Amino acid sequence: MLTGMILICSVLTTPDLRDCTYANASVAMRVPAEFGNPATCFMHAQAYLAGTSIGRALGEHERVKAVCVRSDTIAKSTTMR
């Protein structure tokens, strides 16, 4: 199973979105669901972000990166920071 992670990074600190990681993201959120395939995971991660106040208040210099990881590799308690 896959779990979606949403990372929000500033282009001022990570101009290349490929360099945005959990370690340097200003916001990291775990999507509270599991998915069977990557396409569904990414689609739901984007929808989840859009439904949050953070997603609706992104700054000019903030970029979003959605990643899907195996559910057994991240802690269930991983939440927004």
C-alpha cells in the first residue's frame, strides 16, 4: 500500500523542487489514507492539500511536492509539521 506525503518548500531555499525533502520542507503532511496505486495516491494527495487551509494559503515563493511512499516505511504518527 502507498501513503501520500505532501511537502511544501520555499523556492528561496530549494529552487529546484527535486531537492525538496521531508528534512527541508517548511510543511510536511501525511495523507490520512492508503492507496493501491501511485496514480490514485497522487490524485488524492493533491485533493487533500486543496481541502486544507494550508493549501488555500500558499505563498508566492512556496511550491508543493507530492510523493507517494510505501505505507510500511513511514510512521503512522507522521503528521503536519
